[in-house]
Amino acid sequence: MTEKKRDELITQIKDNESDFIKFIYERLGIVIKTHQTHELHKTILNAYHKFNEEPKEYLDKLRDCQDHSPLLEHLISGVTVGETYFFRDKHQINLLKDKILIDIIQRKREENNLSLRIWSAGSATGEEIYTITMLLHELIPDIDKWRLSLLATDINMESLKKGVAGLYGEWSMRSIQDYFKRRYFTQFNKEYSFSQQLKELVHFDYLNLNEDTYPDIFNATNAQDLILCRNVFIYFDADKITHIMKKLNACLMPGGYLLLGASDPVNITGTDFIFHHHDGLVFTRPQTNDQPIKIIKTIATEKMEPVPPVCEKIDKKVIAKPEPISNHLDQDKITEMLQSTNWQEIINMIDQTILNDSNASFLLSIKATALANLGKLSEAERICQSSLALHSTNKDMYFTYALILIELNQLTEAEKLLRKTLFLDHQFVPAHFQLGLLLLRNKQHEVGLKSLRNALVIAKSKDTQEEVAGSHGLRYGQLVIMLKHEIEIHTSSGNINYVDQNA
Ligand SMILES: C[S@@+](CC[C@H](N)C(=O)[O-])C[C@H]1O[C@@H](n2cnc3c(N)ncnc32)[C@H](O)[C@@H]1O
């Protein structure tokens, strides 16, 4: 490039700088601070070399592009720092090992509920979730009997792909003890490959924390026991942090933990988080009751009232509750309720509605979803079974039931239900999507990808703004992006070891 062209591009970058910054904030929630503009300039300049787009054209195309676009991915890689490593922050790791994980595991054993749901939100290349996986393996001698849902999400596709591949350099290994290195990694020259067995326990997924796609059983972000969102809030301003904290709050089970990075900004407005003192942590801002503020937030919500079983009521077809408020819930009210993600309120409202032949199967499928989002899987399962006994062609219920069985790790049964859903409605995109994920999880790589591609073809034929049936708020445009990401992650990842049983 000539000196003249370079100067011209730099002038154009400076002229459009504030529009780029505004775009990044609106789309990703990320605030570009003054000291980061140099990186931004470099990223825009590199976009010229990579895509032959001048800064102004690049910005125009970004405004119109979907999340999956290489143009946007280039920008995301340039403005996010995926800095992470195994066993990051010794204090927090000790806290996880000696207190948080022990506490959750013990509580689950007491409840006779051998299941764990852990989410690394803003996972970068996966070192954080794999650290948790190793700790669980050490802490739970009978781990084979447990149902584990370990989720890692990020907006940086390159990072997610590296996470799936599980191949790391020395820099990622700088804080790891030899014991863990020897036990869980295989070394190839200067690279370390993470244990295949443990790697398969983790699901990597694209998720923009700035979008309203969580909590949702659909992407398994619901009913978490522990969320790690460390060193991610550094990107956001106070408004976004407040919004994201509320949403993470809604993703947690009562008694669940949220762990932020030691120096992350904190804002708990509108949440029911409480803070716990713990040794070795730096935050000391006093709360109203003089409790010191700490970086571990334990969600302590009121114990939920047990939800009355509905099976006997359904058997009578017309369900009579004492003093029902209404025998009619209108569509707008339902939509509003679902968007609020206040699952207990949704359940209460449905319980106070007289169910009849025309509304029962629909409302019960929502109630089953709400119960599942609260982690009450057995109750949710019971509702699905009872409802299906009466409405054997209700595809929504088959689908909801399948999602519940996936959470219960009953994959064979879940697969049958997804196929039944598709038998009833072959155009039902969410069932193709979930079937694809399930098959990939079962190491049936080719057929899994085929199901995802089926979902993509149908989703693309829909209006991008139309809500995806069975998803409670997700738009087809967003689903197309999720599907493309999922296909990309699994196409270019280390899944070549997979044996395809159905191919
Ligand atoms: C510094 S890394 C933190 C990795 C890991 N949590 C840790 O503490 O080691 C921050 C990650 O947040 C991700 N991130 C930034 N904005 C995001 C958003 N809007 N949604 C999801 N992830 C985001 C970045 O891509 C990056 O991978």
C-alpha cells in the first residue's frame, strides 16, 4: 500500500471513529475506551487488507450484516481480548475448590439430585470451564453417576473453535500444577491436548450477553447451579452490567452462585443477590447491614412454594382450582409473562387459570417449560406425561418433554420424542436443531450436522423477525445465526475422532 493510500485510510478511520464506537456499543454492548482506539484503528485498517473494504464501506456493511458475518467476526476479534488461562486467580480457584463446588455438591447429594449445571459466560478459549471440569473430576469420586451440564459461551467464534479443539500452548498452562498437567493433558511438542473424555462433557456455544436470548431451556442457560462470568464486565458500562446481572440472576437456581472476576465492576440493582464474606477477597464496600461486599454473590431467593401436581386435575379434563382468577389468559398476557422470565409467577398464573380442552395442552407446555427453567425437572416431566396422555398429537409438548429429557441425560428417549415431533411437523425447526445437537453429543457427527443443516434451510425460509415456535422469544434471524455458528464450530473442530453410527 502506498504512503498516500495509508494516510487516506487513517483520515477516513478517524472521521468514522465515533460511529464505529457507537455501532460496537449497540451491537455488542462493548464500550471502547480512549486507550483502546489504537486497537480499533488497527482492526479497521486490517479489514481493508483482508476484505478490501474502505472504513466507511466497512461500517455500512457491518450495520447490515448478521452476527455470523466474517466482517463482524473480524471486528469482534479485534476489540475483545480472549486472555485466559487454566486455574486463573489462585484465590478464586481455592474458593471454588474448598467452598463453592463442595457446597453445591454436598447440597445436591442431600437433595438426592445428582446433577450439576455450570456455565462459563464469556469463556474465551475454554480454559475456565475445563478448569472446573478437572476440579469436578477430582472432587466427585462417583462422577459417572452424575448428570453434568457444562456450558461455555462467547461471542468470539475463533475462541469457541479453539475451545472445542482443546489444544493449548504454554501460555495457557502457566498457572497449572504439574499434577493436573500430567493427569489431564497429553503433550505434543509445545502444545497440550486436553483429555478427550473431559472435553466431551463441555458444550461450547455462541451467545452474546448483550442480547435477550437467556435464560432459556432452548440454549441450556436456565437453572444453573454456578455461573462464572469473570473478566467480562470490563467491556461493559453500568447500564449493560445492570441488565446482564438481572439476566444472570434469572438464570440461577435458588442457592446458586455467580462468580465475577476479582476486579470486575459490580452492580446488583434489580437482583436478589446477596454478598458473602470470604477470606482473601478484596472487596470491602459495606452493604446496608454492614455486611462486607465480596466478589462472590450467592443468590438466596425465598424457598419456592412446591407446585401442586396437575395430573389428577387433567384426568378430570376440567381443572378446578380454589378461587381461580380467570378462565382465560390472553395471548398478549402470555407473551408478556414469557418475556418477564419470572418462571414462578408464570406457574402461579397458570395454576390460577381454569384449564379446559382448548387451552390445557398449550398452557401445560408453558408450565412444563417454566418448571424446567426452575430446575424442577421431575415435576415438569410429570406434566408432560399427563398432558400427552390426553393430547397425543401435541408437538409442542413432545418437544418440551424432549428438552427436559435432554437435561435429565435420557438421550435415547429424548431422540425418540424429537423424531415424534418431526413426524407431526417436519417443518418444526427447533426439533431439527435440538436433534442435531443431541446427535453431535452422541458422537454421530455427520447425521448431527445434517439435522442442523435441515434446521438452517427451513429457518432461512422464514421471516427473520418472526418468533420461532416453541422457543419463547427467539426470532428466526437469531436462530439462523445460532445454527450457522453451531455448524461452523462442529465442522471445523476436532470432531474427526467421532464415529458416525448412523451414516
Ligand atoms: C478476558 S476474557 C475472559 C475469559 C474467562 N472468563 C476468564 O476470566 O479467564 C473475556 C471474554 O468475554 C467475551 N465477551 C466480550 N463481550 C461479550 C459479549 N457481549 N457476550 C459474550 N461474551 C463477550 C470476549 O470475547 C472474551 O472472550
